[in-house]
Amino acid sequence: MIPVGVTGDFFRGTPDRTVSTQPLKMSSRDLSWGKGGRCVWLTTYHPCSTETSRKSGALSYPEPLGPPRPVAGHKKNTILHYTILYYAILCCTIRHYTILYYTTLLYTILHYTTLYYTTLLYTILHYYTLYYTIMQYTTLLYTILHYYTIYYTIIHYTTLYYAIIQYTTLLYNILQYYTLYYTIIQYTTLLYNILHYYTLYYTTLYYTILHYYTIYYTILHYTTLHFNTLYYTIIHYTTLHYTTLYYTTLHYTIIHYTTLYYTILNYYTLYYTILHYTIIHYTTLYYTILHYYTLYYTILHYTTLYYTTLHYTILHYTTLYNTILHYTTLHYNTL
């Protein structure tokens, strides 16, 4: 093989093993050899038939010392050399595009995996924020309900307290009227007794006593009737008030506990709905991650298998090339 731009004088052998007097001028630009080089295949002579010298990187061949000996089968060696070179270039090209394909595939998988986990993180953060917001509103609702209960309890006991004060005042007034009544009766009796003793004692006393007894029983009857009416009226209104208060309290208590029950039922339903969808979401996430892990290990397995096969193929062709090179070198040396 001669580098680009090198020109040499070569002597061609004739079939009768004589040397031509006309030198063969040949430039390396006349023959193409792959990319970036020129190649000329030369007639090989026996090492003992010529002298070889190297000066300034160029080859110069003087007159051969003996008859030339052409090499048999150089076309076969040229085809073998082209074949080996073709397979080497093909292997390098396949390796280059394979590495480019798997690098692109790896970056694509990494990009979509990063995008998926970023989306998953924002989704989890959103649901956690929603859960804490619901918890805050639930706590606020229970606080408001608690203060409303305290407020209605205070109103109830305040109303009861004022009712007790009113009935105590009424009882005290009745007691004062009874005391005043008995005081008036005592003074009236004393007055009529004095009058009775100052008038006709026995007759007047009899009629006076009869009269006062009649008055007394009349007053006693009407007073008893009045107080009985007042007593039964108080009992009736007291019973009516407490009955109304009891049924009103019972009504509002039933409404309150019914509202509380449906509120608790609503929140339990919401909680179990959120729990259900959360379990579905994490189950789907688990199987998606399992799918991507299975896909990753499958790709890794086939990539390892491909590179192992490629390695052993390259090793095989390298060994084959070295064997062919060895036998070619041995053949040339033998020739």
C-alpha cells in the first residue's frame, strides 16, 4: 500500500520471465481505496531478487538482481481484503446506530418517567391540601355547633332561672296577702267583740257572732274558691308552660341530633368515598410502577443480550480476521 502522492518506477515481468526495458510509471491517484487513502497493489518479488531502500518516506526500487517472480492468487487476496474491510465498516455502522437508538430510547424513558413522577407528586400534594382543608372546615363546624349548644343551654337555664324568680315572687305575694287577710280578720273580730261587749251583750253577741260566722264562712268560701281557682290556674299554666317547654326542647333536640346524624353520615360517606378513590388511585399507581419496572428490566435484559451477542460476534470476527491475517502473512512470508 503506497501513501497519497507517492509515485514509483515499477518493472513489469513478462511471461518468459524477462524484464522489460520500459519502466511502468504509476501514481497512487489512479486507484481508489476507501475514504482518505489511495492503494496500489504491486508485483511481489522474492526477497533475494531485489534490494529495497527507504529514503525520506518514499520507496525506490533499483534494477532487480534476478528474473521476476509474480505472485499467484493476488486477486483472491484483494477480494478477501475488501470483504474483511466491508464487514468491519458494516459492524462499526451497526454499532453506531444501535448505540444512538438505545441512547435516544433511554432519554425518552427518563423524560416520561420524570414527567410522570412530577405529575404524581403534584396530585398527592393537591389531595393532601384538600384533606387538610376538609379537616379544618370540619373542626370549625364542630366548634360552631359546640358554641351554639352552649348558647342554647345558657338561654334555657336563664329562662328557667327567671321563671323560678317569678314564681317565687308570686308565692311571696300570696303569702303576704294571706298574712294581711288574717290580720284584718283578727282586728275585725276584736272590733266586733268590743262592740258586742258595749251593746246588748248576749243578743248582740249572738247576732254578731251569727253574722260574723256567716260573713266568715262566706268570705272563707269565696276566698277558698278564689285561691282554689288561682291555684288550679297556676298549676294549669305551670303545667302548660313546662309541657310546652318540654316538647319545644324535645323538638329542637330531635332536630339537632337528626341534623348531627345526617352531618356525621355525610362526612362518613365523604370520607369513605375519598378512601375508596385513594385506594383505587394507589392500586393503579402500584400496577403502573410494576409495569414500568417490568418494561425496564425487559429492555435491560434484551440490551444486555444484544451487547453480549455483539461482543461475541465482534470477538468472533476479530478472531477470524486475525486468523485470516495470520495465514495471509504466513502465506506471503512463505511466498
